[in-house]
Amino acid sequence: MGFAGTIYSRRVRIGGEWFDAVTEEAVADRVVASLDDGQGGRIVTPNVDILRLANRNGRLATEVRGFLADATLVVADGMPLVWASRLAGTPLPERVTGSGLIWTLSAALGRVRRSIYVLGGQPAPMYDGAQRAAATLAASCPGLQIAGHHAPEFGFERDPSVYPAILKEIVDAAPDFVFVGLGFPKQERIISDLRRHMPAAWFLGCGAAVGFVAGEHKRAPFWMQRSGLEWAHRLAQEPGRLAGRYLAHDAPYAMRLLARAATQRRQ
């Protein structure tokens, strides 16, 4: 897969889907180079749960595979995916997360005085997560321009009087990069809608990253991130929402994925 300029990445197949073997910094270099060439793009960061969904049958699985097919870059947000690539003999260089990319990309975009829009976080009036995240990124990344921010109310995407107005607000702001932190698959649906109107912009569905930057939640310690235990930290924070997904579905799928990767290496 050719990149703008001299940047290039190989691709690795994991669980039936293709991933770009890149680092966070290489992703940022790709985005900046493409913006210089007037080209937009989309970054998708599948974890075990998203990969599991893509390998099922039904409408959601088809939709998920469509998001991956539309992506300019697909990076592995999950240590089990990195482990599987190593077991298969086609190692990815590192885990690349939305929570890491929001910082790496903002720093790189600041160095070239590019602009971002932040969509997500807890809504106002009690707590405007998007505004707090945008302010934190601007303060930490010299040169970064804030084109706008919005922390929408829950269910806004189903309100025909609200959703088009928010999309128009983002399109009119004309940012170079849009961070959409609204959870999967909602954030990817919104990005698909925006891409039709903003071909020269880049997009990242970054899940909880907006909340982390805004201070709404604490990310797992670095040692847990590196050892593949960030899921346990998230589970402890939101057991009611995540227990069924992590323990009943994702963990068994991850074990099967690793077993298949080891068998692939032997064959």
C-alpha cells in the first residue's frame, strides 16, 4: 500500500482482516503528508471486539466490514491482535490506540499549524467534554488550531432536527482533522456521513479518548496498557456495561484468534 511521499507500510492479515504495520508516529507522518497533498482519509482502530463483530454474519457485520474497507489506515488497538501477529510470524510493530493517537496526531498537526474538531465527551451544561478536551489538546500541542467542538446529547443521531445541524456545523468549520469519540459503531457511521462532504479532511473514531483527554475517566496505567490488561481496568470502571462483552464474547474469541495464529505459523 503506497503512502504519500516516501512513507510506506506493509499490511498484515489478522482474523480475516488487513492491518497496517505502522507505529503511532508513522500514522501521524502519513496524515500530515496527505494533508499537504490535499488528500483526506480515515483511520479505523479495531480491537478484539470489533474484529469479532466483523467475522460474524448479519447486517452489523456487513457494516463493520464496510468501515474497514473504507479506511485509509487500519491499526490494531488491542494487544491480543499484536500477539496474534507475532505468533503468525508477521509481527505488527506496536499497538496503536485511539487514546494514543489523539495526542500523537494533535502534536503533529500542531507542528504544521493544522486544525481539529472534537466531537464527543459528556454534554453540557453540567460538563462539556468536547470543549475541555479541545482546550487540553490546544494547551499541550503548540500551534494546534481548534476549528470547533461539540458534546452532543445522547441519541442526537436519531433526531432529524439535530443530527443534520451538527453535521453542517462540522462541515462549515472545515477542520483538517475530526476526532469522533462516541463509541463504536456510532462514531464510524457519523464519520461515513461526514466523509461525503469533507473529502480533504482526516477522521478518527477514537472511542473513550475524548473522555480521557477531558478528564472524565482515567486511562489504565502504562504497565497495564503494555501487558494487555487495559481491558481489566476498563472492566473495573464499567462492570455493568462491559462484563458481558469482555468475558462472555471477547475473551473466548481472543483465545481462538491466538490459537489460529499459532497454527498458521506452524503450517
